[in-house]
Amino acid sequence: MTLTTQRFDRSEMAVRETGFVALIQSLGVADAIRFLVLLNPGQGDYLAWQEQVFGDASVDEIYEQARKHWESREE
């Protein structure tokens, strides 16, 4: 049977739901979500965004900023 002669018996919603169930049964919830995220190529230029957000900061500097941020939220 070729695709052009195939009849679709399920609605798009039913196919989507069945696919989600199959993914979860096969991969588990966490890995099913990871798989779906991998299908989305994202938007924009990640390297330009990274440069804009972090600039020339070292990993240690970024960590220290994050630590201070989380500590300030606890107060």
C-alpha cells in the first residue's frame, strides 16, 4: 500500500495521544520528554545569546553569581 492510497482511521489527536503513550512506555516519562525536546531545533543564535548573557565571565564567576542569586532568594 502506498501512502497516497492509505486511509487514516485515527484523528490527529488520537495519533498524538497514542504516540505519547508509546514513547512513555518505551522510554519512561523523563526520557520521552527529552526526546520531544530534541525534536525542536530551537530559535535564534545560541552562541550570540551566550555571549550577550555571559560575556567573558569564567565558569567560577558564573557559579558565584548563581550562588549569590539563590542565597538571596532564601532570605
